[in-house]
Amino acid sequence: MNLIVHFLLFIAVLFIALFYPTHPTLKRKKLIVGTVTTMLGAFSGLRTWWMGDLIKYYTLYRNCNGANWQAAITGKWSNMGIRVFFRMAGAVGISYDVCLFIIAAFAAISLGILIYRYSTSPFVSYLMYIGMGFYVFTFSGLKQTIAMGFLCFAMMSLLEGRFRRFILWTLVGSFFHTPALIFLIAYPFANKKIDRWYLLFAIAAIGLVFLLRNRIVELLSTLYQDDADTYGEAKKLIGGRFIMMAAILVGGVYLRPVRRRDATYAKVYSIMVVALMLQTFSVYDNVFTRLTDYFYQFIVVFLPFVLRPKGGLPSTAVMIESPGYYRHRDIYTIVLVGITAYSIYYYWDFINGSYVILKDYYFFWQINPYLLYGA
């Protein structure tokens, strides 16, 4: 499929989200989020599986529904959820294509619920979700896509102070992708009081992680069941994404300082600090960037809080009265325009870099993967 189709979907989503006005109604917000959720779920869910890792997942689906399905499911303790899901689906006659649609719909719906409940600007949320490459990753990374969906519910439980639900959703997510267990550290970080000592602690923690990251890589590699030598030495000191994330955090503090009374924003800010710490490992291998995404995906809530502090939220969201703008409103507009322009440029560059995968993107009626697979 031509890359321009993916780019046009991005522009169409942003255009729809622009209808969310300065003084919105929750009814309109629900309509916008529902429309975009349907678009993203359908575009991803109706794709053929003859692309990237989806072919390997089809082989796994066949194994989980073959004569030796017990061995296929219980052969490894990690990431068992996807195998159980494939087995249950096959047992009731649900095809692999429908499994892909279910996963795509779940990812879009869980994101939509998070954005509806906690985003002050759907435009900024979807700008980040698609522009930063999270959406494209859902096309092939099934295990992590499911886990990230469950972590959206874990994040909402965290913001609402529901500890047991937070643990439950995180454990369910890790059932599909074991490294999702790392999200358990989010709760103590997010509930730590933010003051000068917190900032000093955060700086010290980032520095300590940076110094000890070789040893930490050895430990994290066990979650992926890889040899630490797989990742080798760090390719460079820090990556461009780390710099971008650091700039977002610093800019966020300037545009919306972290206050004690601004409890929800403070929790989300802490999650972004954890994401920055984990991003230091991305210089070893892209797999650690995906680990970071368990935290960094919540930029879809963080950045709207920063740029649209007076946006509307449903009464079900646990949030104190909005503190309003801390700087001149024109500054927020200028920053938003700049971030929008950069995100559009970044996404175009990103999908061009992902051409090897996206060139095989077709809808299920355009190609018959079963003939190509030989089954």
C-alpha cells in the first residue's frame, strides 16, 4: 500500500479532532473520540496478515489449534496470554483474521476510553499517538499491543487511586507480554510527593540508571529470554528520542508547573519521568524503546494537560479544578503549532523508515495470504 494512505489517515484523524472546540461539550468529545476510535480500529483491524511478524503469529495460531496444541501453549511460561487467546478463538471457530480485528478494536477502544476520560485535547492526544509511531506499531506487535491496551486501564486505576485494580490490569497485561510487569513501578513513583527532593531524586535516579545500565540490561534481558550479549555495547551515549523526551518534560514544567493540588497532572508527570529513565536503554537495542513505550504512551494524556490545562473532562475523571494557564496564552498556541508541525514531519519520516513493513500493508479483500502461505 502506498505510504500516502497512512499519512492521509493521520491528517483525517487530526481534522476530525479539530472539531473539539475551545469550550467543548462532553457529548461532542464522545462523538469525536468514538469516530476516531472506529477509524483506527477499522483501518488496522481490516488489514491482511501477510506482513511482518503477523506471518509468524499465524504460524503460532495454527500451532495453538493443531494436534499438539497443549505443548504449543505450555511450552514457555512467558507471553502465554496470546497463545491462550489463539486457542480459545480457534476452539469456537474464530479465524486468525478475526483475531487481528479483535486485537485492533481492543487497542483502539482502550485508548479511546483513556483519551475521553483524561485528555483535555483529543487533537493533541491523537497527534502524539499516531505521530510518534505508536499506531503503526500495533500493525505487527500483537503481544505488546494487547499489553499496552490493558495498561491503559491500569493507568486509569492509578490516577483514580485504585491500587488493586492497578495490580490486576498490569498482571493481565503481563500475561500477554511479560515485560509489562515493569509497569508495576509506576504506582510508587506516581504517588510520591513532588517537591524539590523529588526532583533531586529523579535527577539522581536518571544518572544512576545511566551509570548502571550495562548491569540493568543483563537483568532486563532475562524478561525477553535473550542473552545479554544479544544487545552488545551501547551504540551511542544517548539517543535523539531521549533528548526529545527530556525537552518535553522541561517544557512541561515551564508551561504547567507541578503543584501539590494538581494531583492528576503530577502523577502523569511522574510516569513520564520513568519513561525518560527507561529510554536511556534504547541505545542498546530497539526492544528497550518498546519497553519505554509502556510508560511513554501516556504522553497522549501528559501533553494535553500541558497545552490545554482548561480543557473539559467528564465528571468520572478524578481531577481537581483546572489551575488554568500559567503563561500567556499565545505561548501555548505557538508551542502547539510547533509541536503539530514537527509531529507531522516526524510521522512522514517515520513511515518512510518503516517502508519495509508498510509496503506489504493491504486490506483483507486485496490479497489472499492463505494462498501465499500455502495453507
